[in-house]
Amino acid sequence: MDFTQAPEAVARQLIGWTLLVDGVGGVIVETEAYDTDDEASHSFKGPTPRNAPMFGPPGRVYVYLSYGLHWCLNVVCREVGHGAAVLIRAVEPTHGLEAMRERRGVHRAQLLASGPGRVGQALGIDASFNGLAFDETPFELLEPSAPAKLVVGTRIGITRAAHLPWRFGAAGSPFLSRRFS
């Protein structure tokens, strides 16, 4: 995977790839793109200690705590210094389901990793992952055998630049965080 591309391109391409963290994870079924000139992006106002990983290098992990509760997993895109990333919004659990169930305290597969906070919790993501390479241990990224059929929509859970069609999902997946309209 070429992480030097625009976040919208990377977000589209990641759908269907299998993401494992220490052997736990599944198929990426939903992503959102964020870029430096995008008012909803953490990089919009420039680098800070919190968002520094968003500015590169590409292919690194950017982890942040949402609402003081949920660790959210992103992969950095574009060239060093640019400030772009893709949020992993939902994963179809395929590996380490018992570990995910224990971490999440739920048993229904559709609720294990259907939303960015749930993804972080199910995969055991925390601040210690910030800045790690997305395609090196403890992460493993496996290419799909065939490209996934995509659905595209506007991003959710934000108020600024919410009109941008930068949310991507696997068509027909029951593991999405929310249906596409």
C-alpha cells in the first residue's frame, strides 16, 4: 500500500484489507479521510504535540483519545509535513474474536469493532501505538484477494466540513458503524 497518496485514495484502497494488531483484528470495512486543508482535520491549524504524528512520515499510526474515552486509530498519508490521515471507522472481526469480546465486554460480532472507538478498544489500541509503522509488528496488513465494492458518503460525527464525501465503506457490510444513505 502506498501511503504517500491523498487520504481519500488511501481510505478507498484500505477497504477490504485485513488489519491485525498482535494477531487480533479483521477486514477493514469503513474509513474516513482527513486532510490538512480540511476544517474537520486535527491538522487544520498546524502541528501540535497531540497531532504531530499526522505530519509524517506516511504509513505511521496516529492515535488520539476521543472525548477522553476512546482511542481512535488512523494511518498517516501524503508526504512528511503535510498533515493527512485515514481514520479506521469499522472492522469486520475475523481474528482473535475472544480477545475482542473480552476487551469490549460484548459478544455480538457486529458490535465488536463497528465505530472508531470500538475499533480502538477491540484491537487494544492506546497511546503507546502512536507513531508506529502501520505495516510492521505489532500491526499486520494483508491485501485482499479482490477489490471490495465501495459505498461513498459524507463523514459522520463531525460538524465542520461534514459535507465532504470522504467516508468509504464495504457495500452491504453488516459491520459498518452506520449505514450509508
